[in-house]
Amino acid sequence: MTSIFDRRVISGLFLMDKPKGPTSHDAVLWTRRVLNTADVGHCGSLDPMATGLILLVVGEARAKQNMFMAERKTYEGVIRFGMATTTDDLDGAPIDKVYPRKPEEITREELDQALSAFRGPIKQEVPTFSAVKWKGKPLYHWARKGVPVERPIKEVQVHALDIVGYTPPDFTFRVDCSKGFYVRSLARDLGEKLCVGGTLAALTRDTIGSFKRSDAYPWVDRSELNKEQFERSFIPIEKLPD
């Protein structure tokens, strides 16, 4: 079989395991350089502080980009109670707000009961720092300028939301959700519902549709690239679903 690195035209889907730090656009640039093609796009962003699976479409597979973006996703993450931030995660500045309750006052039973309001079809207000556009520019553009905007409210679907562990102030959870779901909004809204404040402390995306993080190739320095392992995480366009 001919290596994808020997082909003049490359088309397919690359599964990357993104580390903490790089943006989704950084993942696109890395893939462009590895495959020596500018024709690369991603199928749904992953915040810099988040890790895990990101899908990158190459060449003619970019025509399937919207199909992959519409897939449901699963995440495992940590919400830290007792604080709120400007970005709804630990990358943001703390918000000076005093909450009536302390994290250690929240019981596991109370937490489980509160989660019921976030399962099924729900409405979410998008984070202030997000790529959703207002007047032609993403919300984070206006937030950085200090311009107040009315954040849109979106309808999303939460198929499952479960407690993995709870050691105050940290709540570890797993969520199976639709396109458009903001985990940072869950952290913010759950903290407000419990009157304790909450922000996202860690997040890993495990699946997108039938694609799994365990099948993804980890981001490495290009000088350390293992082409055989890379190819195992690359699905040629002829093997992709229609």
C-alpha cells in the first residue's frame, strides 16, 4: 500500500489527540506542515486548556466537514466549585463575587439532584469568550475590548451527564452531548444553581460520533513524527462514511 506521504494529493480524516495549550487552529497548522498541504480544516474547536480528540479533514474530505461537526460528543472533565471566572474556565480571571455557600457544604446527593436540570433538551447561554459571532465578529473579540453584548441562548441536547467523582471543591463528570454544547457553560450554570460558583478546571474530549481518542495520534514535535503510527490515525476518503 502506498503511504499517504508519497501521494501527490491527500484526502481523508486525521484523528489527533490534542495536548493542553495549542488552539484548534494550531492543530490545523501542525497537520498542514506534516502533510505538506494547505487544504486542512477542523471539525469543531477544542479550547486551548482542553485535551483530547480533534478531527481534521484533508483535501476532498473537507466536503464532509459539516457532517462530522454535527456528531454527538463525549467529554470527561472537572468543575471546580467556589469560584467563577471571566472565561468560565481556569484560563480566565477570577470574578470578585461572594457566594452564600462553600463547596464542602454541597453533598453528593444534592449535586446529583442538581444535575437533573442539565439532562435532556436544555437551553444554554454561550460563554462570553466564545467564537459565536455578534455583528460579524466573535464574542471574544468584544469581550477583550470590554464591550457588553447580549449572549445568544442555544438549544442543545444532553444525552447523559454522570458523576465520576466528587471531592470538594472538585467535581469530576462525564457528559454525552450534542453539537453546540458548551461544557464551560455547564460549569458556570451548575455553580450558580448550587449558589457556590463554578468554573471548568479540566476537560478531555473522548469521542466524536464513532471516532475515539484511543485511535488518535498524539501531537508530537515534527522531528519525532512516527509516520506508521500517524497513518493508523488517518482514514482515507474512500473509507469515510457518506
